[in-house]
Amino acid sequence: MDLRKRKSQDKLQLALAQHLQSKTIDEITIGELTKTAGVSRQTFYSNFDSKQSILLNRIEKLFEKTRCYFESLVPRTDIKRSEFVELGMHYLLSECEKEKTLMCAAFTGQAGIRCLSLLNRLSAKIIADRVLLLYNYNFDAKQLDLIADFYAGAMIGSIQGWLLDDSGAKDMESVVTHMSQLMSRGLNSFIVRYED
């Protein structure tokens, strides 16, 4: 991607984040976004199909960074499964917190449905790589789909709950701890069941 295109996308993402401070995504017009970003309507449509696609673009970048982080942890056999999940989830939530307003919109509504699909693919890749390395166990496609669906659903639900919590009752550290326990225990029992 050329530098000019990336700058235009960044401007539009920042404009959307700014407007999401006071409006829902449905209330924001393309005209408002382009005016705030200082770009033309033509530039908007040469970069994005819709306001939702701005969110999806941002989510795809976030998940790609998260996948790279997880992949850097995969070969580390000194990290237990719960710690592996905890480190990865901490990274993901820390990145979400940097752009909390944009992430709230990205993990909910129409974008949230697509986000779930992207999260499912991320989960499947990470789980398959890690389990194969640690246990020399290769899930078949059906097993992996089932596990990835479960974890993607649990992750998106937990992240949504944390992002949308205005009371402050759900701090990032406790969400990370609960998610890592849920995910590692569930995967432990699944592997043991198939090893018997």
C-alpha cells in the first residue's frame, strides 16, 4: 500500500474515532467523516466501501498484529498454556484500550459479526500451531472449527463486556485472567478427551 493511501485511511479512522465520542456509527455521515479527515468523498470511496469497512480494516490490522505476537510465543515451550493465553489476551486488550472508542464500535453491531469471523480464523490458527507444537496433536478440520468457534465467541463476548463496561467493574487484568483460565482449562479437557 502506498504512503498516500495509508495516510488517507489513517485520517478517516481518526475522524471516525473522533465522531464516535459523541455519536453512534449510524448517526455519522460520510460527509462529516470526509470533512473532519480533510479528504474528498472520492478518497473515502477509493479506500473504503462504508463506515463499517473502516472498522473492519482497523480490526484486521489489530488481529494481524495479535497473530504475529502469538506466533512469537508459539515456540516457547517454557510458557504454560494458561500463561500463553494470558500473555496473548493481555496484548490484544492493551491494543484495544489504545483505541477504545473505535474498538467498541468494531466489536459490536454489524462490524461485530465480521469481527467474530476474523477472530475465529485467528483462534483456529493459534490453537492449531500451539497444540501441534506442544502435544504433537493435529486437530482435524471439524474439531478445530468447533474449538475455534467456542473460543472466538468467548473472546468476543468477554472483550465486548470489557469495552462496554462504564462502571469500571471489569478491569483489564481480571478479564485477561478469567479468559486465560477459561480457555486453557477448556482446551486441556478437550485434548485429554481425544488422547484417551
